[in-house]
Amino acid sequence: MMKTPASRLAFLLLILLHLTLGFSAIGGGLLLMLEPDGGLLHLQQGWLHGSVFPNFFLPGLMLTTVIGIIPLRVAFGLNSGLKRCSPGYINVYRSRHWAWTWSLYYGIILCAWIAIQQLLTQYFILQPVILLSGILIIVLTLTPSLMHRYHMNPREQLEAETRE
């Protein structure tokens, strides 16, 4: 359990970031898929010049699935601590709960997503906000209190590995 107000705040902020980014990405991605010319979000087709995308449908699909669904699953895992039905098979930190590892992965994915987006498209006002959110997720995930909270003892590790 969280012992200090700072560690509790870090936990709550991490959950809030995952939920906010997940729901926002799903909403934005669905709008892009519904109207691939970007009209619903007032995006300009010219922003895609120089990218591999003819319209906003595929970016919307990736936004919904990768940037939207992953953080919701991570938030659920972080909050509930469930070990079953976990994507532990790609957990490189076997001594940590899968949701902790995936939180770290997600922060890295967000930063990479924005870096690639900035290389392929024009500047968009939300890019720095999302980049900072990714960095904040990485920092919060790596706080000692959260690392300790999601540390698994050898017995839990063995149980998690036998479920995979």
C-alpha cells in the first residue's frame, strides 16, 4: 500500500494520465476513422504531405488501437493488481507486475509516436502536451514507491510465468 501522500499522488496521477490519454486517443482515433479527411477535428490534408498516409484513417486506427487501448488496460492493471489474463509474455522486467512494465512501455511509445509524428507531419498544438505526458508517465512509473508497489516476489514470478 501507499504509505506517503507523495507516493499516493504519484499513483493517482499515473492512473489519471493513462485514463485521460486512453479515452482521448480512442475518441480522436474514431473521429479520424469516421471522417478520414480530418474534417471533424479540423485537420488539414496538407499535414500529411511527406507521410506515407493518403488520409487520416490509418493514423486514426493506430491512435485508437495502440495509443488508446493500451493505457486503459494498463490503468486497470495498475489499479486492480490483477495478475491473470496479463500480457506478461513480453514483460522484460520479470520481477515487476506486467502493468508496471507496460506503463513504462507506454510512456516510451508515446514519446516515439510524437517523434515520428513530428518527422512525418506538420506541428500540431497537442504534440508537446502528449510528449510531456509520455515523459511524465516514464518518470512516475520509475518512482521508487511505484517500483516497490509493483515488485513481485519469486513465488509470484513463478506463478505469472506458469500462466503464460
